[in-house]
Amino acid sequence: MEIELLCTFFVLMLGSSKCERTRTLPEICTMEPNEELGRARIPGWFYDKSIDSCLFLFFGAAKAKSEHVNRFETKKECTETCRPQVRSFCFDGPPETWKGESTIMWSYNSTLGKCFKFDGNGNTQEGINVV
């Protein structure tokens, strides 16, 4: 029960910061992705403000003509720029479990925006995305 309340609080905090963040969103985060014409298939990331998420995309050119575009080399770079309210540990996967006594644990799935339950052995480390 306490875990569910904690997860609900976490989701509510993300939702309440969304309105505040919209006012201070960097300009590049409000732009459409610049796919560039070309034959290249360069993997990268862009921020989609309509769903508040960084998405994967193949770009048509190795580099954008302008440095000021909604294009990032990594999801981490995109998230740090356009979703600063989301702490980086929210994107960590849950730790692997080993044989032994199992306990119910919770982790945050950043793709789904939800907490989920899993069996763990209770050996958690500071900073790992586990409650």
C-alpha cells in the first residue's frame, strides 16, 4: 500500500511539474525534428512535446545544417535537455535478482510512465531505480 502511494505521488509530481516546465522549455524542444534529406540512416533522438517523450529516429544526414535543431545523439542528452524534471535514475532498469529469499519490489518504467512490481532479493543500492 505504501509503495502504491509513493508511486502515485511520484507520477503526480511529474504531472504537476509538466505545466511549469512548459513555460521554460528550451526552444529546440518545441521544434519539429529536422530529418534532413539524404540517403544516410543516422540513428538519433528527438523530443516530441505532444507526448513529453524523447523518441528514436533515423536522420537522413550525418549532421544537421544548423546546430539549433531538435536532434540528439542519445536519449540521455534529449532527456537532460527537454525533460530536466525527470531524474536520470528513472531510466535505469531494475537490478538483476539472484537466487535466494525474494521480496516484492517496485521500479519505474520510464517508457510507460508507470511503476511496476517485481520479485527482488532485497539487496538494493543507493540511486538504483527501485522502491
